[in-house]
Amino acid sequence: MTNAEVLTLLMGRLVRTAPTLRALVLLELNEKIRQLERSPSKPWFLEKEVVGVFTIGVAYIDLPADFLEEVEEGAFRVQGVIAGMGDPPEVDIDDLHSETDNTAPGMPEGYALFAERIYVGPLPDAAYGYKLKYFGRTDPILDDDLPVTNKWLLEFFNFTTLSVLMIVARTHLQSMEMATKLEPELQLAQGEFWRAVEARKHASRTYLRGNSEN
């Protein structure tokens, strides 16, 4: 299925053909996805990993352009030149500066997310490697003839599209009759979505002796 075919399908469910409404449906579709990606409980298919190397004498790296948030607090890791991977704790940017500004350059012992960068301290004195696991935004959907690649449509087509149909029915068409008909389908799809997200979280945990979990 192509992106354009998805929009045509949505327009068919709305029983409308107006190009202006089609454009609004596309706008609402992308906005709904952005709303879902800002929610506290994010699905597994948004998880990404980036690796790189610090520049000697530079106390920060740029966050990925699609960065939403860390997969979990403290997920940023630093690779020593000789030693293994370290886990510097995440701290407030002011605390990071006050604790490390006057220390000698060395392997980063703490980090802080500020604006669009990750700052570290002390100042790197070597080309330390780093790894960041994070949640990343999906690319916007366009009205084109390319195959669907957006993960929200691939993984949860019903939930994503029914949510948009409900928004359009209530706000743009102001049709409570249509919204009422969509409600049972949306509730079912929403339940399937949250069950899948929670099940994946449970499956990704590693249980150790002593009933501790990671």
C-alpha cells in the first residue's frame, strides 16, 4: 500500500472527496503521530541507537535530529580508550558544570541533556567512543505514491487511522453520528495498541536470580 492509497482509504471512510479535506486529513494524521510520540509510554519501534566518538577538547555532542528522549535515564554510555564501557550518571547541566569545570581533562564521568546537545564532564582528553539508546521520531507521511514506511501505519494501522478519523469527524465535519459509529472500533484498536506496547516491555526485561529485573 502507498501513502496516497492510505489517504484515499481514509477519505472513503469519511465519504468525502474534497482535496482540501484530504489535505486536512494528512495534517491531522501527522499531528496525531507526533502527539503519540510525545506520550510517556512509547512503543518499541521508536527505539534507536547511535554511536560515535568525542572530539578531544570538546565537551558536547549533538543529539540526533530525530531525538525524542532517552530509552531510559542513564542510557548514555562512554567507551574508554583502554578501559571498557562506562556508565556516567545523568545530572543537571548546572551541577555538571560546577562539578567538572575545574577538573583535569579525562574520561567523562557525568552527562547532561541540554537544548539539542549532550554535555559531558570532565572535558574529553581522548577520542572516547559513546553509545546512546533513544526514542526517535518517525518521518512525516506525504501524499505520494511511495510504499508506506511509517512504523505507526505498519504496526498499528487501525489505531492510528481510526484516531485520525475520529478527530476529523468531530472537528472538521462536526458529525457526531460518524464519531459515534467510529467509537467502538477505536476503543478496540486502542486496547490492542496498549496491550502490545505493555507486552513488549515485559518481554524485553531480563529477570535475574533474586527476582531483580532490568
